[in-house]
Amino acid sequence: MSRWSAGLKWGVLAKVIALATWACAQTPLVYESMSHTNGTGELHGKTADAGLGAWNVTPSGAGQIIAPTMIYTDGNGNVLPVTGSRFETVFGFNDYARAAIDATPWSDANRDGGKLNKRGATIWFSVLMRAQSSMYNHFHLDFTDTADANASYASGPGYFAVGKHTNNSSWELRGDNDDGDADQQVYATASSTVDTFIVGRLTTDAVSGDTTLDVWFDPLLDTAPGAADATITVPANDDGSVTQFDTVGYRHQKWESPNALDEIRMDESFAGVVGDLPGPETGLLIYIR
């Protein structure tokens, strides 16, 4: 009898662990956790965790990074993974900011050279936001084209935005194509005055070139979303081209603060913008006696 078979016969345990994997966090294609130095003007010139160039804030001293981070717990008790601090606007500034999106890691289905969005594209984003209710308080998260000087204010052609725009304390969706047609806009029922987790999806029709912005407010993190809470559709341009963008940013008017902005994510799936939730350990344990 061999030593191996003898060992088995006498109950010597050989434990082989194979195919063991654990759930691990994955960084979305764009991630800004606002993990910057606390203080006034600390967003200008800073670079996000992933997928963005340095922030260009005008004026550069506007806003502040302040602790703690914003948080979100959904209706099933799932907690959005967050880190760092948060960004807040400061009274007295008419300010806006832009950071260039790195299109390189995005799939060909969603990018066109250095810009995002094309026919057939599906682009997801999420953000934590809060906005004051004053009629003079405008506060948007924008997706714009740097070639359009007006788009940084969400007042010109070529942008998609979600935020608060007028004397309505509800969140609003806005958008426009590059032809400068009338803005598309719709008010949601969700209040802008409380911390809100916003998930959005930009879907561009492969045939018409029209881009639909669907938005959900405070959705479940572990369930694929159903019908959107608010929707707008931005038509294709007269020449058939679609509205594209290569920056993400915010726009704020000075009359009321603080407005809060935190945890900006962009990716190619819903799962990519809600953060990795704790998953079960998976593996195969083989016991040989």
C-alpha cells in the first residue's frame, strides 16, 4: 500500500481550496468622491478618483470641500458605498465648474472619438445632491461639450442636466441639442431640498438619433430600476447627428447656499453607478479523506 493510500485510509485530511473568489469593489469609469482637502476653493485644480481631468472652477475660489460625506440608504437597507467629504456651494458666487471626461476606457458602443454618446449608446450616471428652494437658486449637474461656451451654464445648445432651476423645490431635467432648439425640460415630484440619490440613464436611439434621459430618485441599489421617475427626450440635430458631451460639471447661482454635491459616478451599467454591495463569498472546497 502506498503512503498516499495509507494516509487516506487512516483519515488523514487533505484540504484543497480551489476556485475561491470574493466580491471586490470595482471603480466605475468616472468616480468623484470629493475626497479632497477640506476648505474653500479646494475643488479647483483637483483631479477625481477616476475618469476625469482636473476641475476648472470659475471663479476658482467658489465652493468648499467640507466633511462629512453625504450618505444614502435605500428602502431595503442597502447603503451606498461612499468616502471622503462633500462639495458645497457658497453664497455670493455665480460659479460653474467643468472636468473633462476621459473617453478612452469607454466601450466603442458609447464613445465617438473623445466624446460620449452616439447612436445606440447607453450611458449611466449617479450623484448625491441637495438644493435650496429659493427662486433665484439654480443648481445643476451638467453634461456638456467644451466646444460650446454657453453649455457650462446649461443655457445653450448641447447639454443634458439634472438639478434645480427655478422657484420650484422639485428636481428638474433639462436638455437641448446642438441646433439650439427649444430646451426640453420636465419637473419631477421629488423634493430638491433633501439629500437625494439621483440615478440617470442616457439612451440614444440607433435609428432616430434622439437621446432620452431617464432619471430615478432614491432608487433601490440591489434591484434593476423599472419605469423612470422623470424623462425627457432631446431630438437629434437637423443633420442627423446626436448631442455629444465630453465634460461633467455643475452650475450654481449665488442667491442661496449651501447646495451639496457628492459621489459622482458614470459607467455603462446600472450596477456600475450604484457601487458594489457586499456579495457572497463563492468557492469550491474539496475535502479528500
